[in-house]
Amino acid sequence: MTHDERAATMVWNNGAIPVILRRGGGQPVRLRVPFSNDNRKWLKDGPRKKEPEWNKKDRYWELPSSRFNEIVKMVLDRYDQIYIIQPYREKEVCARACMEAEGFECQCSCMGANHGSSNQSGWFEVSETFAVRYGERILACRLLKKDETQPQD
């Protein structure tokens, strides 16, 4: 288990702050919130919304991914904070000019890591002046807190 996976697991199991896991690819989101007798009714929120599914074994709610933004707002309104766990791939931006450069001066976002390497493997070259490469997929965690400076509805 990587450091990122351990951190995501600790956040998922924290027990105090609500957590939503967005897995991507259209898969349902998973949500953990503190127990309340009205959680099912609250999460359904309206007559035409799909019934949330409770996973009794692993203790989380499963809801359609299309409701991700709505659910985050609902949780912030009710609990003032939420952890979001979601897939992330770091993007590097570089250019052929950097990879083929001579000398030590580098002015692109690779900060010299690819400078003069002539190694373009793994890079998708958009043009002679722009290439991108994505790192491995990891889980990123962030804590959102309700902005108390915004006027309330």
C-alpha cells in the first residue's frame, strides 16, 4: 500500500468528518456521514431522486456519480466540512526544445528533470513547443470547509 493509499484509508475511516469517495469512470460515489435516523431521507432529497443504497458490511452510502457536486454541497450545509477522496494523475508539461537542449538553463515546468535528456518516452507531443506526460493514478484527499464569509440562503 502506497503512502497515498494509506492516507486515503485513514481519511475514509476517520469516523468524525464526512467523507465522499469519487472513484471516476461513472462509478457511484461512496459517502460516509455520522449516523442520523434521517440520513436516507436527507440523501434522497426529493421525489425523483434515486434511492441511496446503504452498504451495511462496509458502512457507507452509495449514490449516483452525477450527484457528486450536489452531495458535497448538502454535506457542507449540514456538517460544515467534508473530505473528498478522488483519483488524481499529476501532469507534467515540457517541450522538445527542453529535452533536446544543451547547457543547464531550464525554464519549463519540469524544472530541469528532462532538460537535455533526449528521452521523449511517455510524452505526448502536442507540438514542437508543448508536450505532456501523466503520472500514475493515485488517490488524492482534500478537506473542504464551509465558507462562513458567504451570505447564507
